[in-house]
Amino acid sequence: MRHGKKHNHLGRTTSHRRAMLANMATSLILHKRITTTLAKAKALRVYAEPILTKGKDDSTHSRRTVFSYLQDKDAVSILFREIAPKIANRPGGYTRIIKLENRLGDNAEMAIIELVDYNTTYGGDSEAQAAKKSTRRRGGKGGAAKAAAPAAAAAVTPADDAVVVEEPVAELGETAADEIEIETPASQHEADETSAPEAPAADEEDAKKGE
């Protein structure tokens, strides 16, 4: 009985299973993502992640150990030259499994297994995200400053216009006062003219009384 034995044999012998997982790990390193059944993807994750961790230590011993599993020189060189620098700061969890629709024919559960740091859609590129965030923050502050500058200019210009408008009003007041001053002598002349003819009329009345 196989009670308590959680290792998935995948319906293959030991040698066949090891060869299959080695080929799948090589394809994952070369292409960064592969499509397979969900059971094989889970088995590949257990097989490939220790190899990726070994790739962080760039030494002759590590290269020989990885080559003993993969049996592919190109995959070993890509692992130590390209993949290892990208996963240097990641403490495990180098792969992601995404479930797909069941396969037509046998209705098997399908999935995609990929390297986390090579998928920018799900935020794998942390450096690009940091650059975007910093750019947005700087842009927000600059935009606020630019928006505040025209507002301040608009607040200043009406004050200048108010000063300019007040000056003609004052001039108009002065001219009105001058006109009033000029009109007052004219009224006095009219009063003199009206009073002047009345004097001869009074003399004529006195002459008539004397007669």
C-alpha cells in the first residue's frame, strides 16, 4: 500500500520521470514559461526551484551540480548568466502556476508555469514599478505647483486692474469739482445781471411820484 506517500509518480518509472522533469526544467529556463498539465507543473516546481536556488552561487561546483540535473550546457549558462542576477534578491518562490481551461479530448487540467521575474504583467519587474511610482509622485507634485502658479498669477492681476480702474475714478471726481467751481461764478454773474435792470425801474417810480 502507498499510504502516506505523497510523491506523484505521474504514471512513469523513476528514470522516465527524472528525464521528463529534466527536459521540462530545461525548457522552462530557456523559454521562461511552458504549458503543461497541472500535475506536471506542480511536480516541476518542486524539481526546478532547488536548481534555481543553486544557480545563485556562481561557482564551478554549483555549475557541475546543476549540469548533473539538466544535462544541457546552454540551459546551465543561461541560468547562471541571465536568470541568477534577476532572482538574486528573491528568497524562493521563483515560479508561478496559472490554471487554464481543461484540455479537449481527455479533459485534463492544464496550466502555465513561468518564472515570476520575467512576467511584467503581474508585477514581476520591481525596478520598473519603482521607477513608475517615483515618476508619478514627481509628476503629481510638479502638476500641483504648476496649477498653483497660474492661480497665484490670476489672484495678483485683478488687484493691479483694480488699481488702474481707481485712478480714472479719482480724475473724474477732480474734474467734477472743477466744473462745480467754474459754474459758481456763472451763477453770480446771472444774479448781477438780474439785479442790475431793477435799479432803473426803481428810479422811474421815484420820478413819477415827484411829478
